[in-house]
Amino acid sequence: MQEVGVTVESRSGSVPVGVDDKHPVPYSEVTACPLDDELVLCDARTGQVYVLSPSAALIWSLCNGTHTIGELARSMVDDYGIDPRRALADVREVIASLEDAGLLAIT
């Protein structure tokens, strides 16, 4: 199993509107299953299994094609109370890792 996740540290403010307007969308062959406070992703195409941290699981849960990367970062600010710049950097990192693993597309 490979682990994908982020660390949340600081707090304050909100993510600017209009930042990162791309929409991450999971591939239909990827199944998500909760495991305690983490999320396990199974890619039926490759047989690979990935474990997401709670914060990465939140990001994944919002990747449905309707939320932008900027909106995902705002959710991190709201849910974890972290600095907006840190939230955006963390979301970008998680989304890039998920895209590199072939688990989602950016539209």
C-alpha cells in the first residue's frame, strides 16, 4: 500500500476566490472504502491500493467534478483552521499525488 496525505499545521484567513479553478474528478475504476479515520482507495485497473490520511480523505471526498482546487483549499481552511496558503499548497500536493498515481483527472 502507498500512503498519500498532508500535514496540517497553522491557522488563519481564507483562500482567495478564483485561485486554482481546475476540477479534480476521480476515475470510475477507483473505489473508496473508509478504514477508521483514513480512506483506502483501490484501483481496479492496476490492483494498487492507496491509504489516504484524514485530511487527504476530505480532499478526495470533495473531488467530484463540481469543486475547484481553490474550493477544496477553502474546505481545508474551514475544517482544519489552517493558513490559506498552506491549505492551497497541501491541496495541490495531494491532487498532484493522486493524479500521478492515475486515480483522478483534472478537468
